[in-house]
Amino acid sequence: MKVTTRNADAFSKSPAAEVHVVLVHGRDAGLIHERVKNLGLSVVPDLQDPFQVSELTGSAIKSDPACLADEATALSLTGGRRVVLVRLGGEDISAALKQVLEMPNMESLVVLEAGDLAASSPVRKLLEKHEHGASLACYEDSGASLASLVSEMSQAAGIMFSQDALDYTIAHLGSDRLVSRREIEKLIIYAGDKSEVSLEDASAVIGDNGALSIEEIIYAAGNGNRQALETGLSRAAAEGISPIALVRAAQRHFQRLHFAAAACGKGKTPREAVKSVQPPVLFMFEERFQRQLGIWTEPRLATALQHLTESESQCKSTGVPDKAIGERVLLRLAQVARAR
């Protein structure tokens, strides 16, 4: 089965009983790691227990296809079900997987951890279609999924976030789930016994890690500040921020600018237009956002959005490195802003 994005987190914590093999794949290494861990812990209490957990690689299975079935059918010395973790590269181990999927009374759960597999991957196609298989795609976190993560973690900790703190936190987190989870944990610990995380708390913790936020990078592009943009891109690359996350953040930013520019065209003042934007512009960026309304006309914004859409498509469908595509479109936007 192909597990939907909406149901993926819940499925990883409590997979369907009829599923024997689960593939976890995608671009977000942190989210992949989290879901693989959740799947394992749904079966055994300790993933470090060698009697209940075994680990294989795709290359080992490719060399000896029978080893997967051997591990999947092995009995635990301490009783109960077992987990077989497989770290998969680009190997096609679909034949070995078919054998495991057809085994009756399967007690082990086989979890495959992979990178960004194409839809044409034999392993992915097999598990998406088989009744005893499942495939979970791990996409980069967006504003909605980050908000859900903050909500989940804050509820577990018994603390609330003010709206400003939530907006700031989402804007300053990256696209890697593991990194985001650590940042939110750090913020909750910093807030201590407070009943609510404030904007001051969020900016003190998340804004103090020396990293230039994605938001700052996008504003540098929109302002035409090439030096700040290049610095931000270098730091983003060093921190492992996904290029496609930058492109999508730029799309959201220029869509909001386009909305505000249209509002100005209907008679609203720039300040009124900024206040009408949804989701709202963070207060610390309001002046810069308003200044950009003087740089970007509606026709320019339409062209910018077209370039960004094309770049996102290229990231997904061409052999050109994502980093080159993302940097090129942002530098191009900065050049347009400077030429106003």
C-alpha cells in the first residue's frame, strides 16, 4: 500500500497488522530516521537488542538474497516478534522481498530505510502495490507539518505557544525533521515552568544558533542584496538545508508579495496590504516586506513565480544538482530586484 502523507506519522507508530515489509524513503533524512525508529519501536522495546533486531544492507541482500528470508524467519531467543532493519542504496532487492511478502504467518517486521527513490524503483513499486507491503514517502517539512510538529511536542510537554512565537518558530526552522525536533525541544526546555512560550523565548533560542534563517535568505533575494544572499546560501548549504526547501519558501514569499501588490492596486495602502497578507508577515519583517512592494510590480512578481515553479519542477525531474538550480533562481531574482 502507499501510505498517504497525512497518515504516515500515525502509521509509523502503529503499522497495519497485515503489513510485513515497510519502505521508508525520501529526501528528509531526519524524518526517515524518525519513522524508521517509530516502526521498530512499534514491535520491540529496544532497537539495540541483538536478539530482537537484526540489520542488513541492500548490497548484502543483493549478494545473498536468501539472507533476508533467513533473518525474517529467525526466532527471537527471548520470545516475541523481531525487527529486520535494511539500509537500502540503489539495489534492486525486489525478488528477495517478494519471497518474504508471500511467507505465511510472518512474525518479523522488515523495515527498509532508503533515500530518494524514483517512482519507477522496482522495490517501491512492489511495496506500494502488495497487500503485505507499505511505502512511506518522507517529504521536507512545510509550514503546515512544522505547525503540527510544534503542536504535538508542546502538548506532550504541557506548554502552549503564543501565535507570534509559533509564527517565528515555523519561519526559522528548516526542512529536516530531526533538526527541527531538536530545536523545538531546546526551546521548550528554555521556557522552563512557563505556561506559554513567548516570542522573546523563541527568538532567544532559535534565533541565537548562528544560522541565517531561510526567511533571511529569501528577503535578501527579494531586496536584491547579493552579498547577503550568497552568504546565506553558503551557510544554508553547510547546515544541510534542502535547496528545494529554499525554492518553496521563495514561492510562498513571492505569492504573498503578489497578493499584497494586488491589494495595493485595489486602493489599499502598502501598510494595509501587508496587514492583509495570510499567513501574516512576522512583525520583524513587516518593514522589509513593505519595502519590497516598492521593488516588485505585479508583472515582475508573476514572472518571478513562473521562474520559481520551473525551478521546483527541474529539481524533481532533471539530473542537474538541486543546489545549482536553487541558487541560480534566487540569484536571478536578486539581480531583477537590483535592476529596478
